[in-house]
Amino acid sequence: MSDRGLTHLDPLGRARMVDVTPKDPTHRRALARGRVTMSSETTSLVAKGAINKGDVLSVARVAGIQAAKRAADLIPLCHPLLVGAVLVNFRIEDTFIEVEVSVETVDRTGVEMEALTACSVACLTIYDMCKAVDRSMVIGEIALWEKTGGRSGSYRRPLPGWSGELSSEL
């Protein structure tokens, strides 16, 4: 937890956008992951490209990319950033699809919100495209897994038994 307190509040407790203008632009990266849990029949249909609405993962990938670029339009105190790169990848398991999003920029503030927004929207798109065959799907486990750059330095989500290796094969 930061010792700086809640930076989006002014001294009177009112919401404010943090002033990042004095900061120097640096390379920043954030990695977020989420999961859409579903029946094994649904994951099989997605893997085979047999969902009637079309190629679920291709549409979810584009939706995630678009969402990363629009995070500041959705989150009131989020700074608009020049997003340099967005990668959206998937891992299909028997009863879930994992979504992994990496966002990079060279700017004055981080891209955590862009990565989390992209991951959320990609998960929502998977749900939307598959809901006709499986209304019991659950979206969850959306979390920041890594961030680099900026004054606060690097962060990696600690997990018991986690080796620190990140998947690059999704």
C-alpha cells in the first residue's frame, strides 16, 4: 500500500484528477488477467469456432484493444494516455477461458487502468458472444498481475508457489 494516501482526493476530501504534468514520461507496462468460467461444451464450441455469432476470440481481442484506448472515457479520474501497444491473448481450458492483456506506453502515468479495462471488456465480449449457448457463465478473477515503470517502481502479484514467470504463450 502506498504511504501517499488517496491521491485522487484534495485536502478537503473532494475528488480531483492528479496533476501529472511535472512528471517526466517513462516507459510503462501493465499486465492484467481475468477469466470467463463456462461449461466445457461452451469452451469446446469456442475452440472449434462453432459459436453462431462468429469468431469469439478475434472479436474479444479487438474489443479489448478498443477498450484499452478508451479507459479514460469510462473511468472519471483516469488520465487519457497515448497507448503504444496492446496485446490480448487467451488460454482455453476445459471450463474457462483466461484473458491476458498487456498494455504499454511512454507517458507520465501508468497503464494499469487501461489493462484492467481491456481485460474486463474482452471478458464481457466473450460472455456476450456465448450467452445464447451458456447463460451460466461467470466473469471473475480480473486482477493486475504486473506493472513496470514510474515512480512507484515494479509490482508483481505475489502468489503462494508462484515462480514469477509470466506466460508469453497465451
